[in-house]
Amino acid sequence: QEVRDRLDGHLRGLLGASEALWHRAGWFSDMSRDSGDAPGRRLSSYEQVDLSPSEDDILPRRRLSRSTSMAWVERLLRRIWPKVDSALRKIVKEQVEGKVQALSSATSGLYFSVFTLGKQIPMVRFVEVWEAPCRRSERDRQGLELRVGIALQAASDKDNVRIEITDSGTGMKAGVRSLSVEGELVVRLDPLLETFPVVGGVVAYFLDPPKVDATFEGLAKIADFALLQSRVRGIINGSIAEILVLPNVLHVPFVKDEDVVDSALLKDPKPAGVLRVTPLRARELTGVDWHFFSKATSDPYMRLMLSADEWRSSVVYKTCDPVWSTGEYNDFLVYDLEQRLRIDVHDWGPLKSHDLLGYVKPRKVMDLLRWSEQPMPLLGPDVDPARAASTVSGEQRGEVVVRFEWLQIIPEREMEDGAIVRIKIDELYIPSAVDAALASITARIGSAVKSTKAVRGAPVLEAAALKGTSPAHAEDTVVFEVEHVLNLTLPPGVMPCSQVLELSVVNGRRKVLGTCTVDLAEVADTPGMRKTWARHARLHFASRSGHGSTNAVMSAEVVVSWHGLQKVPPADLPSELDDEETEALETPTPTEVGSTRSARRRSTAAGQD
């Protein structure tokens, strides 16, 4: 193994040194044209396809190592697990409890009386080391990623897991009998510096939502068992996504100097590109709505989830073979090519829960592009994705056809395939007289809307002391360290220079405190299509709270830029680089597609008989 690793390192070094020569000779482009169209072909560890010389492109990455010997990790986890347990308890009390109370009047008095995950530490299945996402212009600061596969299986009777929900009105209690959590956690050390502390910061997140399952007991005493159990599970999954699923991350900067390590950029990963998803049609779905004189039908719609982002298609009524209207699509920002998209098909109903008719096996973004406009089998709601490859025909629930397109981000240019307007928000300054214990900023361009997370403010003198700088605002001002980047996507044909960006300051009760507008035509006239409102020339908001004045107004440090989107031909699609242990890409073949249809027909005929 040591000899193999040494040879591997030498070969990688030779390839890196020769990269510029090979690109100039056209070797990579020839390789892409000659063999890029071969079905199911996977790049080896040492093949890199450079599709664009732009310095703003995301570099292809390699997996550097993988280890399954986890004794040292388990010893480390055992030491820090009590601290992790305490931190999770705080998150549950502050973020999950309020959402449970808001479900209905029947749950308004519920609270977590006990929360501890006990003594059972998660099992670490593997640790992989990857190169971190990095633009070509920043390769000298490229960091490292640790990808950790974790699995927690704990029960209340043997592992001391105690999660109790109490009704303050009746005193009745419900608890969790067992809990399981499984997912892939990413810990990124980024950027790497040439001065101490060498590592600029650490970021942690899940690429995809972890699989969380809890078995409750006693909920029937408090409220409707099935409904509450389902909703509590949804709240738990949603809370995890809001905190720790891309693009939401936990970040800790190790360097205070914003010119060296920008907290906003550390906190908000750079998009690698855009996945455009267009629902086309589905066939032979399960009918759940019965009719007296005709066969059962459904009112299907698609629900697509990529990490913490979710989109729903329109509903096609009274059919098991829906066709969606032309022009209906959604753009998903992709931050890592290892992210997986899940497609669910539901039956819509105004007075009932939306039944899950089936789902498509979650696949990585780059794998999905090979399934564009190809029939994908729907698996039954009870089928485990882990055994989808061995699913028998009777467990399939029809098929769906979706168009997938990859759009490359072209910095500082207008393109016909769409655009991204990027709003980087650093500090927000609000007069102390304004009611804003919590504050966030909402950005809107037409129907595209996104908001930063709500943050707590600090007096300007206190904030300046923490940073070791002199205060740059009136002493009666509160500083909110927003440090967030918002990306708004615009549809094809809509040029940003003809749009107006609306920014609103909102407090914790969702009351708008101030607004301002930015004409994006002004941004287009600036060098690099990037306009900055910095320390001494901030962006000012017109007050709506009645507390604004000429001496103390709301303002923010903001950078607005915009970039074009361009469709990438299938032969030029980017690739994540991995070693030979990675599973082969799945590519549908005509035989597979045909067998899926035939199996479904046989299953349907058998059911009718």
C-alpha cells in the first residue's frame, strides 16, 4: 500500500506539471471528443477534462484517500460526544420546539422536557479526503475536505436515549423509543494559507439530507398519532436542512481579518453550476381516486429535492399518464457534483395528505444528465433505495421522463440561457432605537426571492472591540454580522440590466423595517459587472419604522454582481475525479428502458386480473 501511494503521488505530480502543455496541445479536448460519448464510460483517476480556460471555473477535484479503519475516530467521538449532545439539545430547544408548537392548537403546549442522545456514539463507516471546491484563480489556497460516513442506531432501553415531549396543559408525555441517523458529513478545511494558522476556517455540512427515523410512543395521548408523528418527523428533517444541509453550513473562521478570510464566502459555498430540471411526462401511475363508471385516477405532481432546496411542479388532474405543460422548469443551484436529486410523485388533494405514488432512486447530478429524457422507473413508497437495483417488477409504480440540462456559470457576461444575480451582504447597521433584536435581509427580483438567516445584533462599540478595529458608525447603532451570499437565478431571455433588485430589512417578527432598490443597469456599467457599497459608502435603506433620521439611518455593506448561464453540451459535461474504488456511473440502455416498460405492463395486467 505504501509503494502504491508513493507511485500514485509521483504520477499525480507528473500529470500536474504537464497539464499546461497537454492543454495547449489539445490532448484533453481530443480525449473528450473521442470517447466522451461512450455510454457508461467513467474517467479514471488520472484523467482530467478541462472544459474552459476561465480563471473563475471550478476546478475538477480528486479523492486523495479513503480509510475504513476508524478506531481513532471513535475514540475522538467518545471524548466529545457529551459536548455534541449538549449543543444538539440547545438547537432543539431554540429551533425545533417552536415549530412543533406552531403545528396546531392541539400542539401549542408541547415542549421538549428531556433531550439526550445517551451514551451510544455514531458509528463511522469511512473517512475520505478530497480536494475542496476551488476556482482556478484561487488554486494556491485550495483547501481539503473530509467526508465522513456516519450512522447512529440508538434505543431508549439500552442506550439511554431520552427524548420526551410534554403537554404543558395536561401533563401527558410522549417519547422516542428508538432513533436512527445516517448520512455523509463533510468537514472542509478552507482556505489553506501560507501564514499561521495555515487553515483559514472550518466548514461542516451534509451533502444530502441525512436519513433520520424515529419511533415514537405515547403520542396518541396528546394528539392524532399518525398526523403528529408525520409532522414531527418533517420538522426534524426540515430543521436539519436549514442548519446543516447544503447550501446551509456551520462555519468557524480562524482568521479575523476579512481581507484574508471572508466570512461570507466561507459560510456560503460557491455554486459549481446550475441543474435545469424540466418535468415532461409520466406513465402508468397508480390511481388512488376512485370513480363509479371509470378506472381510478390520480392528480399527480412532481416534488424534486436537491439538498435543502425543493421545488414542486404543477398538478395534472384526473390522469395516470400526466403530461406537463411546455416551459415549466426549475433551476437548482449545484454546489457539489456529488449532490443527489430525489424525485417524488404525489397525488394532490385539498382535504387529504398528499399520497406518495412513487419515487425515483436518488442519483448524483452528473449521473442524472445521462438520464435526460429517458424513462426512469418509479419505486413504490415502501421500497428501500439501497436495494433499488434488485427491485422486482411488482414493486415498480410506473415511470417518469424528465429533461436535465447543465448550465455553466459565465462570470460577468450576459447570456441568453439565464443569469445569476449574486448579492453578498456583510454588515447591517440599524439605529438602536429601532425594534430589531433579530434582523435579516430579503432580496427580490421579480418572482425570485431569497432571504438571509436572522442574526442577533451587537452595539457598534462592542463589535468593533471584538474585531480590533475602530467603530465606523454612530455609537447609538447596532451592528448585525449578516455575512451571507444570496444567489437569485433569472430565466432565459431576462437580462439583468433591465431588472431592479429590491432589498428589505426584516426583524424577527417579519416586519419590514426598511427598503431600498438597486438598478442593475448601474451594476452593468461598473468594471467586472460588480458594484460595491463598502465601509464609507454603504447602501442605505429608507426607514418604514418611523425611527430613521439623517444622522442615524439603516445601511449595509453590500456587493452586487451578475453572471450569465450557458448550456453545456452533454459531451462537455464536467466530472468529479475519483479513484478506481468508486462505483461505475449508471447509464440507461435501450434494453433497460424496454424491460422496465414491459415489466410494468405485466405487473399492471396481473393486478387487473
